[in-house]
Amino acid sequence: MEVSTKIERISAADVARIRQDFPLLAQKMNGKPIVFLDSAASSQKPNKVIDAVSDYYRKLHANVHRGVYQLSQDATAAFEVGREKARAFINAASSSEVIFVRGATEGINLVASSFGRKFLRQGDEVVVTAMEHHSNIVPWQLICEEKGAFLRVAPINDAGELIMSEFEKLLNDKTRIVAATYVSNALGTVNPVAEIVALAHARGIPVLVDGAQAAPHMKMDVQQLDIDFLAFSGHKMFGPTGIGVLYGKEKWLNAMPPYHGGGEMIKSVTFEKTTYAELPHKFEAGTPDISGVIGLAAAIDYIQEIGQDAIAQYENELLAYATSRLKEVEGIRFIGTARYKASVVSFIVEGTHPYDVGAILDKLGIAVRTGHHCTQPLMDRFGIPGTVRASLAFYNTHDDIDRLVEGVKKAVSMLR
Ligand code: PLP
């Protein structure tokens, strides 16, 4: 979008213009104009990102960090510009704290494996919350099993909010790390990250934040929040698939062993002894996803051209509209009614299965997600097999919500 100044408040006309930037939104699904309400799974891509990736392959491609020739140096420069944009996006103190990974999943696995290998001992504890995505549970289970450590789970209330007093009780001198999501993908709950960090740091415990669902919707300032690790994925924030960021404080990253071994991550190699490269390269073995970084940089530019405050405000209004209109559906039960939420409305409707509702919505051209959303323990907590989840982005409109509500009403009338 060609905007020279940030939008103060996103209007219907702005959204109409924004939608022109996303070619896929002009398509039909099952013969109907698509209503895309699955951005929490993966967002659509603006032309700016698509063009950046395609231009890179057309005009700039060469491997990075290796060539003496101009093309390789230009590709390296573009790649490192991407790192600097990612640094600024989260306000990290240094670009050496920005590690490119495949996505939030790989970022969390890196920390669980590498931090865990160095700092976890038998009988130690890792604290997570009851609303974590599997990718912030299973990596910790793997390392806990290996080390004889234990996973402790901070409970949530019926609204889907973390019970802070219970979270605090779990922190003790055996706790080595806290891993918590910023925004729940299944409930939309926004967790009080600053408070979580303050409580953990008061006991000298570092905190990893899963920012996968926060990155597209709100500002994440790692210095202000004093986060130790932050992981997020490019594809959920309008960038390409296969690229993500792991932020880590230098003091931790320097203390941790490498995750993967290979080219790029070494200083020198002999068969007797290998020494490792400085940050961030120590954690970036092998040829990186160069086009992914360039696409991610374009996505960051795109988000910042619109403005993160304006995005958050617009999406909050749209979420409130969706929630209030869905209340018209008889027998609806919202899963996730936290006071602070972002861009997700999850629900079940009495007498229907989420999958059947989703399948009928699909026929009407409406893309939602159904199922457990990779949060099976959370679904167990609510005693349900899954939900219907509509997730929003700034390219969604009030009309999208109206079509969702009419679609759900129709599905319910067919299924009951
Ligand atoms: N964390 C949360 C909260 C998510 O919603 C997701 C994906 O849905 C992930 C982590 C994993 O992201 P990725 O699959 O991009 O690695």
C-alpha cells in the first residue's frame, strides 16, 4: 500500500485499499467470494511480499556470507537488512540477538534443546501454561524426559485467563525457565507478559515468550518487556512460510551450545576440535532461507506502513463486532472470554460438531479452522473435542463477519 504517513485509524476505505494488495482475497472458494477467517493458522500475503521474494530470485540470488563477487555481497546485504528490520520490529538491543529459524516451532525447539542441555538437571522444573500450543509443550517434554526434569503447568480460569496467583506458586528454586504464549491461538487470550516476566525474574528465572500469535497483531518490545527469548513465525505476519525469528538475550545465547552443526556456524574446524562462530551465526547452520528473510523484511515494512497501533485498534473493534453478532446464534458457547483478547473468536454450538459447521461454511466460501488447534490439553481443560475458530486480520471487513454469522446460522439450521 502506498501510504506516506501512518494511518491513524483504519477506515472501511482503507481496508478496501488494503485488500487490493492481497491478490488471494479477490479469489473465490467454492464459487463464492472468499471470506478468509483463518489468519491465525497462516495469513495471506500482500503483493509487496510476493514481489520481494520473486524479485530476489529474478535479480539477486546467490548464496550469502560466502562470495567475494558482487552478487553474493548484494544478497548478503539484503539478507542482513532483513535481520536489522527484524531487530527493530521487536526492539532488540542488537541484531546479533536475532536468529533466523524456520518458525516459532523451530525457535522454541532450539531453546528447549540448547538451553535445556546446558541448564536443566534431574529434578529441575519447566513452567508452561495450560493454554500453550503443542509447539510450546512438546519440545519441553522432550528435553525434560531426557534430563529427568518436570513440566509444571500454570492453570487458567473458565474465561481462559492465566491464574496469576497459581502461576506464582509454581515458581521455586527448581524452576529453570518459564515458557508462555503472548496470545493464545485457540482462545485469543492476551497474557500479561510483563507481569509473568517480573514474577519469574524476581526469582532469577528466564522467560521464553511464544510470540507466534502476537506478531501480526501488536507491538512486541523485548527490551521493555525484558523477555529473555521470543519466537515468532513469518507466515502468520503476512510474510513467507519457512522463515521465523528467535530472539534471545546475548547473555543466554552466548552461554548456550549450538543447536545444529554445519557450515556457517563455525569459526574453525579440525577433526580434533571445532570452535563456533559469534552470534547470531553460531545458531544458523547451513544455507539460510534467504528469500524468506527478504520476504519477512517486506512484511515488516508493510505492517509498519499501516501502523501497529492502528492495526490493533481496528482488529479489536472487529473482534468486538464479531463477538456481539455471533451472540445471535442460538446455543452458541464462546471458548475464551478473557478480558484482554486479540483477533480470535472460538466457539461451539449446542447440538453441532465443529467439523460439520466448518464444512458447511466452506461450501459458503468461508474459511475457518475447526478442531483442537494444536492445543489438545486446553480442549481437555474445557471438556470439548475442539471449536470453530474464526481468526481476523486487518484485511477482514464487517461484511466478512456478517457472512460468517449468516453462515453459522445456516449451518446450525441444517445440522439440528
Ligand atoms: N505458537 C502458537 C501460539 C501458534 O499459534 C503456532 C501456530 O499455529 C505456533 C506456535 C507454531 O507456529 P509455526 O507452525 O509457524 O512454527
